[in-house]
Amino acid sequence: MVGLIETIVKPLVDEPDAVSVEEEVQSRTVVYRLTVSKNDIGKVIGKQGRIARAIRSVVYAAGTRSSKRIQLEIND
């Protein structure tokens, strides 16, 4: 899943080396924390959050096979 998130986000940003994804497994939830450069945060979120919503939709759809709930957080 980390690879999927990186594959989606890296082409969107100007500094792809600054993209990092951390995975935190909790009891019923898997939380992915996406961190990008401060200059690229707007590109990842998009106008009115549309790009962020689209990324979350793809990640949630890919995570339907697991029995755990998937959550994606974008750190600024």
C-alpha cells in the first residue's frame, strides 16, 4: 500500500524525494501518514481537496481486501 501511495503522489509534486509514507497499524485500523514538502502540499490536496479525496478513494478501494479499516492522513 505504501508503494501505491508513493506511485500516485510522486508524479504530482516538484520534489518527489521529499515524499514519505509511514504505516501505523492499530487494532482495527491501518493509518498511512503521507508527508510531502511544504511547497507541494497544495498540489497534493488540490482545489477544494479534490486530489486528496481522489487519492483516498483509490487507497480505500485497494484496501477493501483487508479486514482492517484504512485511513490516509496528509501531514503538512
